[in-house]
Amino acid sequence: MSVTVKDLPGLDCGVCGFRTCSAFADRLVSEPDLIKRCIQLSSERSPTQPKAAAGAATAEPLTLPSCGACANGPAATGEPSAAWRDSLGREFDFYLEHFPEEPGPREIILPHNPLITREMDIQPGDTLIGRPLGMSCGCPITHCGVAMQVDPRTGVIVWCVTGPLRPRQHGFKDLGYYIAEGYEGLIQRARCDIRIGMRYYFQPTMCMLQWRHSGLVNYLNRTPTALQVRVEGLWIG
């Protein structure tokens, strides 16, 4: 049985190695065994598994959280109030989108040992991995990305976070633990007025866990289609 994007959870979590469920579904056409990479699908829910025989016990349906682009999101239901909750049911104020010309969300980071930036000779274009630790963020997921800007004097790196497929294919430099100093991106969907100097809860649309974050908006530029913002003082929860 062929797999389509409708068979996948629609979370675009990236754990399978593809940035979107749509890209994953395209590859499944020629390599159906890759469906095992989707950790969101239990074995009972796998589209390639035969239906249970009549009278056999069946598992309870697997309920998955949705993001703004999924079936329960504002684009599909027209009910924004139903979409302003993360996967743990917590409310937030806006979705943070990445710049469309970049490969993923832009994050400003500082390794716990800033000298690593020079010792590892990190350069723009390098593929990196690391995990945000402690008060700055505390995310349990190892982040992967590509360096965009590097300051060897302070150790500060601006990178675009991508899925794990890039480091698997091209190798990587391991930063270890780092501090997430801020995000830069676009706001196209918000349920309140966004003002500089205010702290908000927000949902990065490409967050693998679909968890809300919190941060202080300290830069804001209004464009015809979106708000360009920088959010610092980050934490999750």
C-alpha cells in the first residue's frame, strides 16, 4: 500500500530526517520501509500494516497534538482560539515563523565554553549540533543546524536550525551544551497586539515538541506581510 502525506501525523517534527511530512511521503513512494523512521506512528497505526482480522482486539486510536498547519489548526478550522495551545495544552500568543529564504529558524547561541567557537574553527556554512541547556531554554532535543554568522571574539554564533538529515549526510561539529540567547523570525499569526518591550508566550512553528516558549520582544519591524522580530530572554514552559 502506498503512503501519502495524509497517512502521516503532519507534525513536521524532522525526527525521520526530512524537514516535512510531505517530503517524507515523497521518499516513501520509492522506499516504503522508511516508514519505520516515523516515531509518531505506532506499529498498529502504520499505513503499511494489514488490517486486523474480524473480531480481533484493536488498539486505541493514537491521538496526536496538532500545530497551526495541521487538521486542528486555525488555517483548517477557522477557529483560532482552538489552535493557541501547545502539545501540553498550554496557551500562547503567536506563532514564530522562519525567514522563507533561510533553511530553518534563526537562533542566536553561545556555547557554554565560548572558546569552542575558535578552537573548532567554526565558519559560516558549517553543520553543527548541540543542545540548549539550563535556564536559557532547557530543551531536551539535540538541535542541528548550519552556521550563518560567527563572532570568534565573543563566541556568539547565529545559525539556522534544521532537521537531523543534514548532519547525517555531511558530518558535523559538536558544540556540546550551549545557551540559546534569542530567536529572530516572522510573526504572521498572533492573537494579540505585539509590542516591543513585552514578554510573550510563543510557538515556533517548526518546534519538534510543539512546546510553547517565552521571550521578550526587543526588536520589531512591521512589513506589509508580517512582523519581523527578535525575541530574547528565552525559556520553555
